[in-house]
Amino acid sequence: MRSIAGTRPFFSSLKKLTPIARQPPRYFRFYSQSRMASITVHNSLKPGPPVPFVPKTDGKISWYACGPTTYDLSHLGHARNYLSNDIIRRIFQDYFGYEVNFVMNYTDVDDKIIIKARRQRLLDLEKEKSYTPEQLRELVSKAFQAYAQSNLPLLVTQGQPELDENNYQARKDAAYGQVLAGGTLSGEGRPGDAEAKIKMHLNNMDSAAKSLQTSSGFDGAEDILLPYLDSLYKETIDTSDQTIFTDLTQRMEKAFNDDMAALNVLEPTAVTRVTEYVPQIVSFVEQIIQKGFAYEADGSVYFDIGAFEKAGNTYARLRPESRNDKALQEEGEGSLSKSSGGQKKRDADFALWKRSKPGEPYWPSPWGQGRPGWHIECSVMASDKLGDNMDIHSGGIDLAFPHHDNELAQSEAFFHQCGKGEHTWVNYFLHMGHLSIAGSKMSKSLKNFQTIQDALATTYTARNMRIVFLMGRWNDGVEISGDMRKQADNWENTVDNFFTNIKAKLAEVDAPTDGVKYLSLTGAGNSLIEDIEQAKKDLDAALRNSFDTPGAMQVILRLVRNANIYMNDKAKSSNLQPVEAAARWVTKIVGIFGLDATAKPPYDGLGWGSSSATAAADVDPQTAIKSYAAAYEKVKADVQSLHLSASSIQSALEHSPDAEFAEVEKSGEKDVEKLALPYLRATSRLRDELRAVAPTLASEPQIKQAVLALSDRIRDYDLTDLGVQLDDQTDKPSLIKFVPAAKLIAAREEKASQLAEKAKQKEEARKAREKAEEEKWTKAKVAPQDMFKDDPKYTEWDADGLPTKLAEGGESVPKSQAKKLKKDWDRQKKLHEEYLAKFGGKA
């Protein structure tokens, strides 16, 4: 076997890992090392119930996670995968106390990357050309027909006239109407990925048809032009300068990292990139060939499944039922690989190295210029960082076959030793369930996705998204529904309100809110303490059961509800220590789950981390409380302007919060909430005194109205705009709560909207009553003798004005009809008498 310059033996690349992210110290552990063996985990290598988790090295875990293919923005499906990885990793590290060596790759060489980068370059070049409107229209028309031919063949069946923007709509409805109506192409079963792909292609065609109809040129037609231009000019692209591809991958890698940071996903211990591993990949492939498990064919190298199995190895251990699925095999090989080399021995053999065609990036190899296959990349990078055996390999369930099965096969082939049986490269394979949209997995290729950036900007917070995924098992598929979102919102609001209330009550009595003074409270007679101990046991059992986060979330919710009951019990609420103990334990667990982006291990705080405290960590305290002090001064001046003589008001005005603030500042406190409390207490006291004095001002209604208006303004505007909520209490000072200002303002606006709607409905009801009353008396003015006289259906009437003869046919009024008319006449008589009694004979 020839070697090439720059290629080094694979094992020479193994080096000591330099961690990117700090590992947690051992004192974060909740339980002793001896209890770790009781953890169980769903292992895709052993289908069925969870199996005991036993790492290679006691207290340490080696873990490789498949990272993103950096060709587009990440979507909610990726969030599902990487958040689930992150949650399990955090539980291992911060709950069970393992030291986790977490390695993740970036796939920056791949067919999808090549296609997107190349097509975008070709489109940019095409836009630089000088086209007449007619020429541009002809280009788009040809792309329109080619796109339909490739992706929607029912639109261009033989014998039909040429497809254009005018006959497109009718053909679309005839060929794919059933799919558009929510059915399947075959007419049987439920719609899935195939139907989602059809809808995606039709959307692209819709946009292009509109572009043709309006002569919009490139606008609206890009999705159909990209593959068409690629088919014409792909071989003209000079790929010796690989920046055409790296510009895209580096931009998308940064976007991915920004998304992960926004979602509070921990950084990997180490990251790898395919472009940095090509020489090692070549060496890896060479060794597989030398061992007889791969062969070269016209510049490409393929894995020999037959030889691998003949040597006593097992192929497709993760998904044996999929090993002959040609669609999955083709997807795993990539769309550019249909003519990438010579004849394979068998269709299932997969590429380790691909001969590069014109328009594709390339690197030197013993087999000519080429590029790595998709599956080999992870095998080489994972083995380089973690060696010939690792504890955990993880990724999305859609990667199980062929990607992960092929990874296993080629890695076990590389490390295979004759006579020693099958090599175990991975001990536990963790597959995250995928996210579905209307029965189809969320996928870039189906364009049925919402990017993480868009989701965080419009419909989710990072915490809320994480809660949604915590509500489901990590290895189950999930389809986000309105009910699921509501359940997550309710969980978050319940826990958030609990934290807000206990912090407010502790601040009210100046209780300590730092440290873990009460975390180990005992007392068999205290039901809440018993609830805490039970919650610890239940949560531990849930997390040991393959990281059962739905069960864990219910444990937390149950304890919070019990703590709320205790806190609201007047007979018990004077002792807040058990509630604080519950809150601190919940704080620790939500910190471990990654629900607090501001918190760090060992999560000994109280409540969600205060964003204001984080922001103020390096801010001068005087600057940090400026807005709170200003609000107090404004309220103080407005109270003084009322010239109230009550001694309680004067006492509140004379009290200055400056001295109390100075003491807090002197202590070195940096939490804005604690720094602001002296001014908020003083403001709240002024309002409380206003409310107390208002009932004594009955003889001065204007002053009373001004006092109540100022009291409402302080609560609903001055403090709400600062993110402070006041809860009125009987015979006690108002309770001061810190709540996000946006939440309080939204609630205020919602309340105002409801009041406006109520007033509107009341006014509409009043007008409707007035109209009905007017119509009633207008009708009542008519005497019963005259009520039928102007009706053209009748020609004769009796002395009381009741009809006796019909106009049509000259016949007498039938008895049944006459009976009904008499009832109407009697009602009108009664109504007219009411009118006369009320208005007399007035017109």
C-alpha cells in the first residue's frame, strides 16, 4: 500500500486532550461513588428495557456526540437532540458526579455542503450576467420544467402539453390534490416524509410560477434555479480554492455555537472538524484495506460488508431490519455519490473514500484526488480522541442506520484482531428521539422547520424550550402540540411563582437568602420536611431510571405544590425554614437540568438566577439602584404634594432609605434586588400609608380620589416598569416581589384590554337595550285594529281589524290562520294598552 506525503500513521495523532470546558469538582456529587452502578440507561445496542450503566473507568465517562453538518442554520429538531444530550450530560456531571470527557464533531465536508455552496456560487455568477427580460424568462421557464421533471413527475406525464405557469395550477390540483388535502400519494395510511417532500417541492414551484406570471426574474425562482444551474455548470467551478466551502461551514459553525450558547448548552470538552483530519482519515482507510475489509474501485474506496461478516463480525447491529433499505443506503451515501466511482461488489457496501468529480473539493490520497465518506469521518475523529473503546456515543435516532451502523462496522474493522472475536468500539449508544411536524420529522431537506434563532425570537425562551423537552423522555419521538406547550408553561409559571413568593417572604422578615443553612433540615413531625426527603428519593429513582426527566419534573412540581400549601397555611407560615429548604433543593435540581443560564455548580442559590444580579456583577451599586432610587424620590415628591397631615404619612416621608442602602453596599452585595430593597421598602411603605389614610378622607372626596389614584399608579406603573410587583396584605406591609418587567407590563396591558373590552360590551348592551326599547314602543303605538290593514295579503277585515278574506283567490281566511292572527292581535292589544298607559295619546 502506497503512502502519501503529509499522511501520518493514525495512532500518532492520539494526544492528551486539552479540555475546553471546566469539569465539575467532585464535591458537586449528590451520592457516593458506590451507588453509581444502579444507574440504568436505554442502550440502542441492546434493545429493550434500560440496562445497568457501568463506565470503563470508575467515576469517568468518555462520550462522543455526532455534531452538526454545517451547511444551514440549526432548527428545533437540532435543539431537541443537543438539549437532550446536554441534559443527560449535566445529570451525569452535576448530579451523579462523573467526570465527562465530551467530544463533538463538526461535519464540514459533506455532499450537502458541497451542493449548497456550489449552487449559491453559481447563482451569484448568474445574477452578474446581462440578461434581457426575455432571456431571463426563458432561463426560469427551463428551470421550472426541469424541477418538475426531477421532483414532481406527475406534472409532466407523456402526451401532455409543455408545463408552464399557466397550466401549472390545474395540473398540480389534478396530480397532487389528494396530498395537499392532507392525504397520501397512494391514498392509504397516514402522510409522512414523502408527502412532506412533495409539499415542499410544490411550494417551490408555486413561488416560481408566480415569478413567471409577474416577470419577476430571479425573485421567487431561486429554489428551482439552484439545481438547474448546478446541472449546467457544476463542473466549471474551481474547487482548488476551498474557501467556497469553508466560508459557508465557518459561518454556519458560528451560528450553531451562538444557538447552543443561547440555549445554555455546555461547551464540549473538545471539538473536531473533518477538514482538520483528512490525513488521519486516509491512514485509517488504508489500515481497513490492509485488514481485508475494504477495496478500491476507480478511485473510490468501499467497505466490504461481506468480508466483514465473514470474519465473524456483525453488521447493522443497531438497525438490522434496515440493512437492505435502499432508500436509507442511498441517503447515507449522499446525493453526489450516484456516479462517484467504479463498480461496488454489492449495493450495500458504502464509501470510505470518494473520488472527487469536477466541482467538488479534493485532497490527495493513494487512490487519487478525493474526499472522505460521511461515516468514516466520525470513526476517525472519535477514535483519535477516545481510543479504541468509548463509554457513550450519541446522536439523533435518524442517524442509527446507516450512519451509526456504518461507523460501528468500519471502526470495529479497523481495530479487529484475528482470533479475538468482535471488537467493541462503543459500550452504550444513546439515540435521541426526533421532533415531528404533522407526522414528518423536522428536517432541513423537507423545509418544514423553524430555526432556533427564529424560535427564540418569536415563540420560545431558552428555559421554556428546555422545559418542553424535559417533559418528554429523551429517547422518545415528540410532536410539539398546544397541550404540551401549555403543560410546560404551567410548570414554569408554578415554579417561577414559588421562587418569587419565597424570596419575597424571606426578604420581608430579613431571613438569610444565601448559603445552604437549611438544606439538611430534619424533623419527623414536619410534613414538608418529610415531603422534601421523599422528593429527593423519588427524583433519584427517576434519574437512575434512564434519566426519566418527565418523572423528575413531576416530583419537583409535587414538592412545589406542597410547599405552597405550607406557605399559605397561616398556622405554619411563620416558620419559613422548611419552605426555604424546599426552594433551595428545587433550585439545585433546576440548575442541574440547565434551566438557569446564570447559575453555576454547585447551584446553591435560591430561585432562578437573577439576570439583574448577573448584569450588575461589575456595576457600581450606586449606578445599579439609580432607577429604584429615582422612583422613590418621585413617589415621595408626589405624596408631599398632597399635603396630607396624618402622622403616619409624615413619619414615612421622614424615613430615608439611604442609610439602609449604605449598609447593604458596605457589605459588598452585588445583587441588584438586595441593593434595591431599601428604596422599594420605603416606596411600598408610602403606598401602604396612602391606602390606610384613604378611608379617613370621606369628607374630602377630591383628595381621596387623588390618594387612591397615586396608590394605583405606584403599583401599576412606577414599580411595574421596574419589574417589581406589590401584593397587598391584610394588617401587614405589602409583599415585594421581583418579576420580569415585561411579564408585569404584559399583564397590565392584558388587564387594561379586558377592562376596555368589558366596557365596550357594556356600552353595546346598553345601546342594544335602548334600540329594543325604541322598537318595542314604535310597534306598540299601532292600534290592534290597524295592525293588519296595510298587509297586501288581505282584502277584507272585520270591525276589530282582523283579516277575513285573502287577496289571492278571494277565499276566506282559513280557521287555523285566523286563530294565529287573533293571538297576534291580542298581544298587540296588550302592548298598545301599555303604550297608552305610559305615553297617553302622544305620537
